[in-house]
Amino acid sequence: MKKVLQELGEVEGIVGSLIVDADGIPIVECLDADSELVAATCVQIVNSVRDALAKLEEDRLVQALIEPAEGKIFLREIPDVGTLVAVSEKNVNVGLIRLALSSASEKIRAYREAL
């Protein structure tokens, strides 16, 4: 899974990524920032969004984009694995990164199923 995150880091604008389990613990990471803090924060966000979606009678979160002042945080759920988090620069090609996250999540899911 580390290799998938390293490949994701080659996408223009991505500065780091990690996979977080449901408890907010990093499973694997390629991130210079405090991965435990990023992981815990992202899980709180994902849980809040899930609660809101449940109230709207939506079945699950696929992906989300958080835009703080100095960059972007992309979240993509990987069923039975956790949440794929990518941190990027502010001015990036959002569509390209979403495609890269989709591809990475499929590779991670395939890897997990092979275990």
C-alpha cells in the first residue's frame, strides 16, 4: 500500500497522503506533517459527514474535498479498509487528483482483497 501512496505523491500538486482506519489511526503514510493529527482530524470530518448523510438517507460517503486557506484535503472512502487522505497545494487540478484517488483506492482495495 505504501507504493500506491508513493505513486499518488507523483501527481502534480499532491504533497502527501495516508490511509486512516475507522478509529483515526494511520495504517500507512507518505506525509511530512503530523500524520496522527491529520488522521484523527480527517476521521472526525468523515464521521460528521456520515452522520449528515444518514439524516439525508444517503447510504455512504464516496469522497469529499476540504478546502482550508492554504491547500486542499481530499478524502476517499475505501470500503473495508478506511479512508484515503491526500493533502495538496492550493492551486491544483481537482479533477486529476480525484481520478488519481479513484485509481489508488481501487489498487488498495485489490491489494487488501488479495490478503
